[in-house]
Amino acid sequence: MQIHLKTLGCRLNEAELETWAQAFQTKGHVITRDISTAQLVVINSCAVTQDAARKSRQLIHRIHRENPQAKLVVSGCYATLNADEAQNLLGVDLVVSNKDKENLVEKSLSELTFETMPAMATEPAEISLFTRGRQRAFVKVQDGCRYRCTFCIVTVARGDEVSRSIADVILEINALHAQGINEVILTGVHLGGYGSDNGENIVSLIQAILAQTDIPRLRLGSLEPWELNDEFFTLFDNPRLMPHLHLPLQSGSDAVLRRMARRCKTDEYEQILERLRKIPNFNVTTDIIVGFPSETEEEWQESVDFIQRCGFGHIHIFTYSPREGTKAATLPNPVPHEIKKQRSEQLHRLAEEMKRAFYQQNAGEIFSVLWEGQREELPNGNVQVFGYTPNYLRVTCEIKTHESLENKMTNHELTRCFIGT
Ligand code: SF4
């Protein structure tokens, strides 16, 4: 899906826009500068003066006029202070208040109905470093995929697997590290297929990076849960490889997985989880497609039960919609829209519970946190800053206004879980 983002007001609004852009891209969407091609427009409004509030209203009108088909999400100070007014403005589909900003991406994708699934449900996409001073970079190591999951357009759009050489990847990581980047995330359309065309594999790539770079944190992007050999799991003995994997499951019903032509069924998935759970505080996150063609009530329940057993730290939930050119688009018995919506809502609730449980499970532990640049002023004159633990928990702490933790790694005890409170 193409998304256009617009902001009015302060630097903080701009920084939030960047965070949302990154999150939408991670879910496979494309950020566009062109309003007319966008299916979703997000406006971060401002109300610092009467004039700013007026400009926010005008902007909303203008965008709706220019692209009345696009769904319109409004957040920021104007939308928070005048929620009812904003909600009633022509064209506004969703208002997200400032206190919910962190969930804006999730809310927009779950509460609004769009025609199509993301073009690349499993690809974290190439995410640019928006501004200098960022601490994390994405390094794409391969393209293409040799599999044919029936819902996926990637194989059609991207063709055969092509891997970069290890030397090339190492060169890039060393250059990023020299520029002050402290964490790199390896990405690929089918990351696990790395090396299928050059005699290497994902294990040899990670080993080489850990040996030939000093990058403090190495993280893996979305990885299909197959082709992972015994040696792969031992790589996490090195604390520089972050204990977090995003392993797309797509469904917890074997019958649905068969229709999707997935290579990993629930049994094998469970075995992988068992191995990963032996690694302290390991976080497994996943993708689930809701309402795949012919998904019966029984299959859905089976899927929910399995997902619950897995206990994910986070779930990207995609409501199925047919994508032209895929085999799934030709399958019979589409699931009615209302049922897809109900299932999606049910799964969102479960995902939230599981996330909270995972955070609570980690409370009391000490983690090294890599701090980001985002700062929020507090009423007591201090500022709140945000960062990520190695297992990808988003955490926050309060510091004095003249202090900065940006791009530093410091040890902290996780004291309290704020999710959903
Ligand atoms: S493994 Fe399946 S879902 Fe992943 S890129 Fe290949 S075809 Fe698409």
C-alpha cells in the first residue's frame, strides 16, 4: 500500500513522522511523496496557536479534496484537543490521540479496511536512514525468493535469489559503524536463502560479520522458519547477535498452511521455538494472515490456539485480500469481510495480551539499552527518552533536560510495563 505522511508543527511531530514511516515500511508498505497515488494519508496536526489549528483543519480539507479515495488518519495536538471536531471533518476516517501515537501504525492498519494486503508481507523493505544521528541501519543482503507461497507476489515481482558477497556486506557494515551506527539489521526478501547462488549461507554470513566487524549489535530481519540448521542456533551464543527473531508463521492451522504452500508446518515451528526458548529472554515475533480463502471457523480456532501456545512478543496482523497474479487470488470460498474483521479484532486482543505478558516476564531483568534520539518533555521539567533492549523491547526512562543518551548503550533494570495502561 502507498502511504503519504504529512506534518505540521514542531520537530517532535517530524520525528514521529519518521518513526511511523519506518514502521509502515517494516510492514511492507511504501511511503510516497505523491498524495494522488496514496491509499492512506496520515496527518500529524498541530495546535500550538489558533492559527496552527486553523492550518491543520485546512490541510485536512485540502488532502481530502486532492485524494478523496484515500483513507485519512489524523493525529497530533489539534486532533487530540479537538477530537470530536476532527472526527467530524469531511474525509477523516480515524483520529489517533497523542497518548495512542505509539500505536498509530497498528491502529491504522487494523481499524481501517484496505483493498489489498501489503505488496510484500514478509519483506521488511529497504528502510532508509532518515536523518543523521540515527543509531540503527538496515543492510540488505539478498533479493528474490525461490519459493511460491500462494499469497505472495514477491516471487513474481522480484525473481530469482541473488545474494551480495560477504566481503561487500562487511564493507558496508564497517562503513556504517565508522559513521556511528551501533546496530545493523540484515534484511532480504528471503533472508534464509542467503548464499543459495554464491556458495555461502546465512550462518557463514553471520559468522563473518561477527568476526570481521566490531558492530556492537547485529539483528536479523524477517526470516522464514525453515532452512535453519543446528549451527544457526549456536550463533546466538555471541551476545552481539541480538536474541530476537521475526519468524513469519502466517497461520496456526496446518490445513491453511498447506493451502498457502508454506514450507513450515506447526510441528516444525514449535520445534524451532523450543530451541529458541532455551536462550534467555529470547523474543519471537511473527506475521499472521487472517481470513485466508476457505479458512473455516474450526481452522481459525485451531490457529488461535496454536498462536496462543507460541506466546509471541509481537504479531504483525494482515487481513487477507486477494492480490492479482497470486495463486491464492484464484482460490474459492473467500472469507466474508465481517468475519475477517472479527477474527482480526480477536487476534489483535490476543497479540496485545501476549505482548504485555512478554514484557512482564522481562521485568526485573537488566538489559543493555540502545537509546534513540526521540525526546518528550515531562511536566516536571525532565525529558523522557526511548530505546530498545537487545530482545527488541521498547523501553523508556527519564533524564535531566541537559543530559543526552542518544546512541549510547547503557545497562538498566526493566521496572515497569506500560503496555495498554
Ligand atoms: S518464502 Fe514465501 S512468503 Fe517468503 S518471499 Fe518466498 S514466496 Fe514470499
